[in-house]
Amino acid sequence: MKFFVTQTNDILYIFLLVLIAIAIFALLLIYFFVSRHKNDNLEKDFKKAKNSTRIIIIDYKQEKVKYFDKNKITKQHECTFSKFLEFYSTEDGIRITKWIEELLGNKKDVSDYLEADCYIDEDKHKCFSFLQVNKIDKKRKILHLENRLMKNINIKQLDAKNEKRRITVTNIDQMFNIENLRDKNKGSFLYVLIKNTKLQDDDDDKVDSMLFASIKNIIIPCLKTNCSVANYSQSAFTIFYPGISTRRNLLRLMQSISKSISKYFELNSYGDKYTYAISGCLLNGELASYKKLVRVTRSISTLALNHPNHVMIYDENIASDNDITRSYEREFATFVEKKDFKVQFQPIVNFTTGKVHSYSSTIICNNSIFSDLQELKEYAYKAGKIKELFTMFNKKILAKFKNENSDNMRLIYHVSILEKDFIIKSFAHTNNLKIENVILSFSEVELSEWLQEESEIIETLQNLKEHQFSLALVVRRKESLLTNEIIQLFDYFIIDGELTRACRKLGRPMLIVHTIVEELKNYQKNIIAYDLDTTSSLYLLTKMGINYGSSILIAPSDEMILPIDKKKFDKAMLSVKGKN
């Protein structure tokens, strides 16, 4: 009897194992088909996003337009200027007309580049397009344009899905209603003022509306989704930031906003006409109402206007604007004394062979009021301490890399143009590290700010190449301001993580990245992509022709020089190949 009971139990046990195996197999099968369907959609979207380039010749005086695809020069089309504008929405048609008139007129500093959504067929399929000026004949009023098209993606629908849910209000009454729903004893409040320096009176309401809107738009990356922004006047707006409740973090936020506005002014040549002020305060019970918050922050905005960094924090115990300067001095001294930073390395992998091409190095500062590493370097440069800072970073990075780099790999070492006078001498005293294995990377954004000293930049880069360094250009935005003479000096291009993360979204952001890659490929240099953190971004960037990059899916950053895990690499690339 016991035999039959045991036999029955064994059969039930085996039957249960078979059921579990079938269930697991079914789940894997479902996952495969769902993944395959998702991959097929990615493939379709990518094919739709393929570039085409159209040449457009506009005879504005005769109101005639001739256009043809760059690859089909014999198949040319002609139409009137009015008919040409029908390819665009009414709003974009007005923008294009105004832009052309400014290009042909006497206005200075007109961009030679414009984005506009374009209809490409009778079904009103819209594509994302870039209009780029090639040649202008002002006397005959003739323009030669290049129009790069991104086909058939429903941009508005995709952008709507990815739109950030940030609260934006337009007037004080709305701000009151929002404030009443929140705990006013936590968070921070900022008052941002844009001032026209050409005005002699105290009327602060005469700022160009387009400029005012642009300022609010460029600071969005500094804010979180639960912030609220309200117009106070035609030249000032306020920000309620519930997530910041310490003076250090408030100062860091204000410096980030100040840096964004300052760069915008520099790039658009607004510095001679406009200035700005950012004043802020920490919330407490006594400053609960919106009117009181505006009153105290507005009262110190004049001090902020005259401060070198354009920022000021309200504190009833502080009567001088020297507080922020002293805070920076103390912060920098403490940072250098404690060496309060760490260095991490991440392998750059050849996606085709699975071999490590190089290791990128990153400096991570701990608990600093400086918004980022570049701001820290800029402060050190202004304070005459950039050599001290560079030497400290250099010793730590190179010491760690030399001790752990047993395979004599390449090192991608990010430097600032501010450090140019110390690079060659610092590396000359470094033993057991071949200079030809060092790739110095420079920020395209930073170099563009030095374009007035273009000849000095070229001389610096040429000198580094003569000393056997390789050079890499880190690209972060869609429109490069550097000249071809500078760009040609670089051996590598690096697509920054801020751009590659945009490939999570298949709409306008992905198309911008695609266009950048296509432009860079014309220089026939190796392109490296940083921070490919999803299989979709890994797939899209490799599909665009990028063979090198870093990815958390393959190997994360670490304070040690670690080899890649072959299993992780194979798994990541199998996912990519499954999309083909």
C-alpha cells in the first residue's frame, strides 16, 4: 500500500514540475512575441526617420522657388513662393518669411538655421525639417538653402506622449491657488528679473516678449515636474520649488539657472542690451503669502543685478552681497583640502567585436554648491586657482588608471580649454602611460564660447596633436557653432549622454540625434556614444552607424578599471540583433 502511495506522490510531483515548465515556456514565448512586436515597431519608426536632403533656391524678388532632391538633381521643380509656403503650416510659413526677410535685410546676428515642420504629400504627412543657408545674394535677393527632411513621423503625437508634466501658471491668482494646496513651510521661492540696460527709467516691463519666453524655456532642465512658474510682469517671473529646503541646494539651483541664462545671452549677443537677476529665499511660516515672497525677493534683486553671478539669497541677518562670494571661497577651499570627489571609469566597447576600445574617466564631486564640474573649473579659473584644481584631478585620475590598466588601454580624459596651459607639462611627468593612448575630450559647448579667440583654440589643439595626444569633441546640441577648421582637428566625436538619452523618445528628440550623427559622419571620424541605457537607444545608435559606446547594459561606471562581462555584452547585443 505504501508503494502505491509513494508512486502516486511521485507522479503528482512530476506532473506539477511539467506544469511549471509549461507555464515558464509560455511566459517566455509571450515575452518573445511582445518583444518582437515592439522591435518591429522600432524598425518601422527608424526606417521612416531616414534622412533626405532637398536643395531650395528662393528668388525672393521674383517670388519664385526652385527645389530638387540632392540625389536627383536632374528632377527639378518650380513653383511660386506662396505655393512653397503651403508645404508648411501657417505659423511656420510666417516664421520662414520673417526669417528670409531678416537674412536679406540689414539685421545682424540672424541665425543661418531654422527648424520647421513640413508636409510632404497630399495626405498631409508631416516631417521634421531643418533649413540651412548655403549662400545669400542680398543684391539679387536670392537664397540657396539646404532642407534636411525626417520623413513621416507623427511628431506632435509623439511629443505629446513625452511631454513633461510641469505645472506652469500665467498669473498671480493662479499661483495663490496652487500655493494654498501646498505646505508653505517647505521649499524655496525664486524671483527672476530680465532688465533692459538701455532704458534709463525704472520701467522694467519693456523686455522683448520672444526673449522673455525663451528665458523661461531654457531654464526648464533646471526644474522638476512639481515646480510652478508664474509671470509677475512682462519682464519678471517667479518659481515655486517645493523640493529644495536648504540654503546650499537653493544656491546650487540659482547658479544653474544663472548659467543657462548667461550662455543664452552670450550665444545670442544679448549681453550688451540685457542683464538679469535671480533672487531667492527659503520658505518659512513668516513668508507664507505670495505677496510677501515677491516683496522680499524683489527687494534684493537690485543687489543680484550687480553681483558677478547675478544671484542673491534673502537673509535678514545679511546686509551685504559678499555672502555668496565668501560661500564660494569657503566651498572651494574645503573641496581642495578634503579632496571631496571620486573618479569613475567606464569601458567604451566596440559593438561589433565586443572588445574594449578605451575607458572614459569621470570626476564626480560630492555635496558641492557648484552646479557641475565645469562651473567649479570656471570659478577656479576666475580665482586664479585652476592649476591647483587641475593638478589635483590629474594626479588622482592618472594614478588610478596607471595602477589598474594592465592591458595598456586608451584613456578618454575630459579637459576644459581653461586648463590648456597645464596639460602637456602634467602628462610629461607621468610614467608608464603612453601619450598616444590618451584621448583628450573637449566640450563643443565650451569651445563655442571661445570663438572670438578661434586662432588661439586652433593653435592649442594643433599643439596637443603635435605632442601625440588624440582629440575628441563632445557634442551636446543639434547645431554646432564651431568652424570646419576646428572640427577637422578632432580624431573622435562623442555623442553626449544628454543626447543619447533622447533616443528613449521616438519623436523629435530621436530625429535630432539622427541628424547630428549624419552630419558628423561626413567628417569620416570615429563616433562614440555615451550612456546608452536602454536596448532601444543601443539599437537606434548602432543602426545609425555608431560602432563604439558605453552602456550600463554592458558595463556600468566603477572606481576600478573592470573588464566587460561577456555574458552581459552578448545579452545586450542579442537584443539589438533581434530588432534586425
